[in-house]
Amino acid sequence: MEQQEELMDNILNTDLEIIETVRTLQEANWMDESLRNQVTDLLKIHDDMITKLRSLQGDDHSCDCGHDHC
């Protein structure tokens, strides 16, 4: 469970960085190529971490809340 919690923390931090970068990009009128590339890279990192988290959870999509989280 510790590895899952660490991954969830990293995902949250990546999400916050994505939001910050998109805000900065918006302030630059979406013209900054390096910021656009940074968002693309961060989204790939985010997706990779989500995939890893799901693989750690296996086929069990429940979190004891009674809902199926597919």
C-alpha cells in the first residue's frame, strides 16, 4: 500500500504542475512552445503513473466504498 500512496502523491503533484503550467501557458496566449511541450511531457508522466498504479491494484477495482472503479 505504501507504494500506491507514494504514486498517488506523485500523481497529485504532477496534476498540480500541469495546472500551473497550463495557467502560465494561458498567460502567454498559448504561444510558448516549450510550455506546450512541457504540458505534453507532464501528461505522459501522469498517464504512466496511472497505468502503474492500476497495475499495482490488479483487477480489484474496489476501494471498499461499494462502488466499482473501472
